[in-house]
Amino acid sequence: MGEFDKTLGTLLVGIFFNTYLYGLVSYQFAAYHRTEFNDRPAVKFMVLFLFLLDTFHSASVIYMAWVYVVTNYNNPSALQVAEWPYTFTPIGTATTALVTQIFLGYRIWCLSGNIVFYAIVIAMAIPSFALGMACGIKAWIIKVLGDLPRINNLVIAWLAMQVIVDTFITVTLIIILLRSKTGYRKTDTVLNRIIHGAVRTGLFAGIFSMGDLISFLALPTTNFYGMFAIPIGRIYTNTLLDTLLARERLKEQMLGTYDGKSMNNSINWAPSNASQNPTSFQLEVRKTVQEHTDSTSFDGDGKAMVL
């Protein structure tokens, strides 16, 4: 194993993977704006904010790679100092996680009609955000990688809290969706796909958060934790954008031969101008529709399934 494999090598792997995920996020961002969703301005602003934050962070870690690999090519001791993009990573990740978790918590409220779940998500997401900010600020002050174990307790609390929030959101979504099954093949197929998406929501973020935590505690003098920490923010943004874009795919599956334009809001994860009351988002399948057709259809209001 080379001299810099555990420091510069692992850091570059994290940056490369982050760049790949940023490419996916960019594609999703463009796809979101190409699709005519009737989302509220707040949702569109949220998407724009996360994309700009991801752009800034991704560009900054590429700059960091340049500083380590090019500017300090003949100065290996530079690897002992955390450049500002490195210490900004917890701040950017905590911000992205907070926005995504609040949005997914709102989705739970829309599906269940129970605001208590939403309140629980917020009650856990805000302390998790505060811990992430504290980690980033203290790391920014310390700078020297060898001294970062001084914030071990903060890192443990932050990442553990983050995993707890993601797990709660995932499990709650799965339970709500499982209870919403109707026995009708097309509807249940759509629900199964949404459940798989909910599992992925918490799985990837949880894996990288746990990898970050374990490597930070076990190998504090290396950059193994950077390989996990840097891409986490892109994973959250990817999750949120995939949730928004999935509406179009699920709508097409539910509609079958029906006119997609007239049913654009039939499946809606996000609040729209046409739906001001959260209870109108509750998952509902009108059994009266089944009396008229063997496949899932729509009633006179054009709504067989509202999310």
C-alpha cells in the first residue's frame, strides 16, 4: 500500500463519487424543471436552494483536491491540515439533511393526516442539524486532522441522531403505505414501488452515515471518513429529487391509457397550489371506481389516488 493511500487516496475516492452523484443531481434538477409540476413556489425554491448548495460544495471539494494534489504536490505535510471545504462538509450535509427530512416529514403528514408524525420528525431533525453545525464549526477552528478526535462525542451524537431520524422517516412511510394497500393489482404495484423508494431513502444515507462514524472513530488520522462524509449531502438531494420526479412515473402507471395532462396532480408528493388542505393528500382509492372497470380508474373528480 502506498504512502498516501489512506489519506489522499481515500479522499479522492470520496470526491470522485461525490462528483458522480452531483452529475445525477444536475440531471434530476433539469428533469424537474422540464416536467410541468404544479408545485408551490416554496417547493421550487427548496429544489433550487439544494441544487445551489450541492453545486457550491461539489466545486469546493474539487478545489480542495487541487490544493492537495497540485498546489502542495511537494508538500505532504499539507495533508495534516483540513482545508475549509473539508470542514464545511458537516455544515453543508447538516443543512441538506434538515431540508430533506422536513420535506419527507411533511410527506408523512400528507399521507397519514397525522401532524404528530411531522412534529416528531422536526423535533429530531433540528437537534441533528444543530449538532452537525457544531461539528463543522469546531472542525473549522481545529483544522489539524490529528486533533479532530477532540470532537468525537459531537460527531457520534450528530451521526447517530441523523441515522435515527432517517430510520424513523423510512419505517413510518413503509407502515403507512403498507396499511394503504387495497388488494387491487395496479394500485398495490404502485404502492410497492413507493415502498421500495422509501427503503432506499433511509438505506443509502444510513450506510454512508454509519461508514462516516465508524471510520472517523477507528481511523481518525486518515481520510477514510472523508470518503463517506463528502457524498452524503448529494445522497439526500438525490433522494428528495427522486421523490418529486417519481410522481410522473407513478402517475403514468396509474393512468394507463388516460390523458396524462388532465391528471397531472393525480399523484402528488409535494404541496401544490391546487391542494391547500393537507388532508386532501391522503392516500385514497375509491372503491366505486372498481364497479365500472377491472383496472384502476378515476372518479368524476379525476382522483382515484391522491398522495
